[in-house]
Amino acid sequence: MSGLYIHIPFCRQSCIYCNFYFKNGRKHVAEYVDALLKEIELKLNKNSEAIQTLYFGGGTPSFLGNSELKTIFNAISEYVHPNDLKEVTLEANPDDMTASNLAEWKEMGIGRLSVGIQSFFDEHLKWMNRAHTAEEAEQALTFAQDLGFDLSLDLIFGIPGSSLEQHQFNMEKALSFNIQHLSCYGLTLEDKTPWKKLIKTKGYAKPDDEQGAEQFKLTMQYLKSRGWEQYEISNYCLPGKQAIHNSSYWKNTQYIGLGPSAHSYDGVNRCWNVADLNAYVEALNKGILPQECELLSDADKFNEYVMTALRTIWGIQIEEMKKRIDDITPTIERLEHYVSKGMLIKNEQSYVLTDRGKFYADALASDLFIA
């Protein structure tokens, strides 16, 4: 299986917390699309794997015009057999989800929307510098569910000044729509973001780790009580509605990335495109793929497996570790140590995080890395 990720690096405005590669406005959209078509031809001509998922991420893919989206879809269709596709996802913001846009997306073959709601409180949306209001979000979701889209929503917790009651309201409101998937992310302070600058220049509040931990605990408890499955630390779904494309990242399967800053993985090499639109366009105009690649060592493959698998409901599989390194005894000893600390559960052939362990997933993964 191979998943195809297309990075759309354009947004209407900058969210306070975002450190993904993007540009505001539509000034360079035409040259981006022309360059992307060249990359599609260069990369997909060499791909022998059947592409089973398409994922348009960003940036804000819904910010593109429908004619531009259709042009990209038409180019991809030369290399993708419709019968192979199991999932086609478009990341969308509520301010783009008009009834007419939704109908056109449906006609293009987009069956799943990943909607950036973040919060149903206008004061949170204003603080985050989101382009939509809570009312627009509810209207957009109503339009989308009426057209039969599979819906995944993004919510953010740990917003400075937010309460447990507000976070629970956000989850209840999300589940009041006909959604199948929910991503709940703790707000983190990243380098090179407007938030980091505003803390220094305007005295904005810093993250409150205790508040974030309480809201994460509430997230797990509330969604479990409603019958939802936490199949990855930040991702929850109704039974059988796991995100197919995103699961490929967590299961170490192959995927191809297109667009500035996009990553690709073929099981042996990790490649990444330049995170610069001008350099991306210039290289492709010369017929050159704008990417660097790294041949992964056995240690790299093992560490990446541990880091991703540990976050999931499937956990770290003993047989998968054996495929990557010769001697897993030291790793088993470390895993058993965390079992004794109540952070892991040992199943027949795997080690899975407990709810307590999920608070320390990154630290546990780092401790399991090999040199």
C-alpha cells in the first residue's frame, strides 16, 4: 500500500500556534500548481505501489479554488486507479465550507473532510487568530453532514484561560454532529510561531502544563465513556473509523509526499522536499525534484518504529522489533521496567501504554531508542 500526501502551503491568515510551512494569501498559487503538476509526473511515474489513500494537507487545502483542486485531481488520476482508493481526505476550514464548495468537492471524489474547528468558543478562536466563528463552524458541519461526508474534526485543548467545562462542551458539541473521527491536540509552544513572538512582545500567556494535563485526562475519560476508541494518543474514532492515511504513518508503511516541505518514506529512505516555495518552483521548472533523502540505518528504523508504535493502540510488537534489530533483550528489559511502573501493559505479543503512560509517551520512547 502507498499513501499520497499533497501539501497545500496557503492560508487565509496565520494561526497563533502554527509552525507548518505555509504562505498567507493566493499570490503564488498559480506557479505552485504548475510546479506541483511537474512533481506529480516526476514522482508518480517512478511509483510501482498502488496508491490507496489521498490526503490534501496544509496549510489550508480548502483555500484553493475548485478549478485548481480539479486540475490537481486530474493530474493525479493519471497514476491512481479509482478502484484502489480507500480514502480521499481534504483538510478544510469552516470559512471555506460553503454549500456550493462542498457539493463540488463531493463531485471530485473527496469523501472525507478533516475540519479545523479547534474550539466552539469565539474568544478562543479570536485568541488563536482563526478565520471563522463558532456559528460558521456549526453551519459548515451541518452542510457537510447533510451531504454525507465522513467527518473528522480537530479540537485543541490547553488554550490559556480555558476551563475543563469549556473543553467538555467542545467535545459534546463535536459529537452532536454526525462525525466519525476526532483529533484532540494539546496546545504546545513551538519555535518560529506568532505565539512565541507575542509572549515576548505582548506578554501573552505561556502554556499551562497542569491545565493541559487535566484537559487531556478529561478527553480520554469522556470519549471512552461515549464508546470512542483512542487508537493513537491524539486521535479517537468510532469503531472501524480509524483514519486510513494517517495510520500509514503510525504503522511505518510507505507514503509519498508532494509539495513544499512534504515528506516521503519508501521503507528504506526518508525524503523531504525543500520548505521554500520559490526554491520548490525553481527546481521543478528545471526538471529537478526539490528533495533531500536519508538512507535510514537499522537504528533509525528501530527508533522510528518505537516512537510511532508506542503512541498507538497496537503498541510495540515484539515480532516487529525482532525484524529491526538482532538483540531485543535490553529493550525488553526497559519495557518491563515501565510495566512495573504502571506505564505499560504487556499483552501476549506487544507492549501498550496505559492511560498514565500516555502522559509520558515521548520520554518513554526516547528512553527506548538505540544508538
